[in-house]
Amino acid sequence: MGRYLNTTVAKKFAMGLSGLFLVSFLLMHVTVNFVSTVSPSVYNSLSEFMGYNFVVQLLLQPILVIGVVFHFVMGMVLEVNNRKARPIGYEKFDKSSNTTWMSRNMIITGIVILLFLGLHMYDFFFPELAYKFGNGYDAAQVPDFYTGLVAKFQDPIRVGIYVLSFVFLMLHLLHGFYGSFQSIGWGDRNSRALKGFAKWFSILVPLLFIYIALFHYFGSL
Amino acid sequence: MKLFLKIWRQENAQAKGQMVDYTIDGIDPNMSFLEMLDVLNEQLVAENKEPIEFDHDCREGICGTCSLQINGQPHGPDRLTTTCQLHMRKFKDGDTIYIEPFRAKAFPVVKDLVIDRSSFERIQQAGGYVSVNTSGNTIDANTIPVDKESADTAFDSAACIGCGACVAACKNASAALFVGAKISQFANLPQGQVEATQRAINMVNQMDAEGFGSCTNTGACEIECPKGIKLTNIATMNREYIKATTKG
């Protein structure tokens, strides 16, 4: 079995699966964040659940981290191999006549998203580690997540970086989401419906993230 | 028509090649692209210069022998057209045209514009066939019922002429469309089921062994394919491979 996993098709299958897993996480994330624009108290309850629930923290969160790391490392491995497949390039190569910018530059949009994840972890994940895993659950120590969220979006430079990163996320998803179905062998089944769904998901989810960031920035002015 | 050509010249597989400029005049717009190169070669021979080597055979768009990356696109600017079916009326008087060989590690240059595409043949030999008993009691394939949709899908895949334009167009030099088409044409027919497992595994393994890149679903191959082979063939290949590996 192991020898089969080393082929380019198997690697792309794994890339597709991890991509679809990350897309499902994005849907959950944007849903919780959107609640912050509607009801601060419900947002706080959801954040407390996500921040302290045993299954979320000790099972789903490690799987998510592994998924992100795997997706990025495998993407880099495939990129390096792909560059080796054409050691001598063309004098003239008209790539724009048959491909989109998004499809050709997944590695660039991916690296930008990874850099953004660093900032995002610095903003929201690392500061929470102490009270999440330090002294165990203590209701009195649970912070006001909503206030913390709004405070982060007061800096226009940070908001600008977030908005720009979500644009790159959109570009990455516009090619990658449907491509994941293709990589796992589903591309030829209901492809029109799948393509339409993947396209609108890829546009709407990053737009919602942008809306949430701008909502909290302008809402507090 | 007067044209300014920039053509890849390379003495042999080991030599370092380079782009060489040529000017050619009096080209009839109704000539095919290969006829234009024939005229250039006659001109070079008359000047006691080495003619340009390029692949061609049927000149009817069905054999898959002609190749050429023309102005950065495999088989030139026309869609669903091989180089031999491309006509000079697609260009304008005074145009500069870049002519290069298909580039891939698995398609080494033999000389000038001629490349070695035997990697495709080795992939075919690895599993792109059905084993038929030819002892004298061979059953006619037409006696096996095949539904119309499957037959049409298999036929569309079988239209692949193995020219290598998919590899040339792909930024990763991936052969996924070619291999996908060859796997799909049998995956859609009952005759192909018996050897489906080994076919998918062996052809994918051989594709990797030849040094082709992986598919990143850019779709360049589908757009540049002179026979209109669809990207869905790659999804079929992926599915067949995963099915084959999970069967063991």
C-alpha cells in the first residue's frame, strides 16, 4: 500500500482531501465569526465552547494543525517536483492564453495565506494558550471574546492586512476548491453544479470575512 | 507574406541549442505551417545550410506526429488544430513567430524541433491495452453490449492522438491528460474492466518514472488539446487509481 502513496496521483489525492477538510473548517470559522456581527453574547458563548471544549481543543484542533501543515508541505513538495519536470523552459510561453492567474500561482497565494495564518495565530491563538491550557477551566477566567475581537480590529493597518489576505484566500479557493474535487476523482460527476457551488463558496466566504473585519473596524469609529 | 522566424536550433541531444533568426518572404496565406517550414528548408538547402529538422507524418491532423510550440502555444494559436492543419492565414504579414520544440524532461530534444516522445509509448506499454485471446476463437468486440453513453465517452477519450500538446501546454509538464484519456477509454468499456486495477497502477507509476510533473488542474491541456480531450479524463484517472490501490 505504501508504495502506491508515493505517486503524484496519490499525493494530489491527499492534497485534495486536506484542501476539502480546510474548506469545511473555513465554513465553520466564518459562521462563528459572522455571529459576532449579530449577537456579541452568542458569539461569546460559541467562542467559549470552541475554546474550552475537550473534543475541539484536544482532538479537532490538532487535526486542523496537521491538516494545514500537511497541505502546505505537500504543496511545496509537488511544486519542487513540477519545476524539475521542465528543466529547460520556453523562450516564449503564452500561459495567459489558456490558464487563469489563480491556477498558475497557487503557491504564491498559499504562501501569503500561510504568512497571514502566522499573524492570525499571534493575534488570537497564542494569547489564549495560557488560560486555555494553564490552569484548566475556570468560568471566572473566561475572557470577553467579543471585546477582544473588536479591540484587534481597531488598527487600520491590521484590518488592511486581513482584508488583503482574504482576497488572496479568495484567489486560492477560486482555483483550489473545485480542483480538490478533480484531484479526488469527483470532477466529472455533476461538474457544472460542483463548479458553480465551489465558485460561489470561494467568493462569498472570503467576502464575509472581509465584511466581519470591516464591520468591527467601522462599527467602533 | 513576409515573416520573421525565431526557431530553436540544436545540433543533437547533447548539444546546447539556441534560438536562430530567419526571414522568409513570399509565403502564401493558404499554405500550412509545415509547408511554410518546407519552403524555409528549401531556401536553407539552396544556401548550403543545414535544414531544420521537425516531426511530421500524415499532415491530416490524425497521427499525432507533428508538434511545435508556436508563439508560446502547442500547435499554435488555433484551437482543436494540429500544427499540420494550421494555416499561414492565421498570421499577419510582418509577424514574428517563435517556433520551439515541446519542452519537458520526459520529451528530450533529439535535434532542432524533433523530440523523443517514446515516454508516451512506454506508458502505453505499461497498461494501455486490453489482452485479447487471438488463438482463433476470438470473440468479436461488437457482441458485448455497451450502452451508448459509455461507448461515446470511451470514444471521446480514444480520440487522443498522443501528440504531447497537453504536456507542452502544462506549466508542470504533466502528462495527466494523456494518461487519463488512455485509462478512461478502457474504464468506460466492459472489455477494460478485467485489467483495470493493474492498468491504472502501472500507467500512473510509469508516468511518474518518466519524470512528468503532477496535474494542478490549470486546464491548459484541455484548451490546447487538438482533439478536445476533456479534463474529466484526469478525474477518471484519479478515481481509477484510487479504486485500484484500495483494491490492493
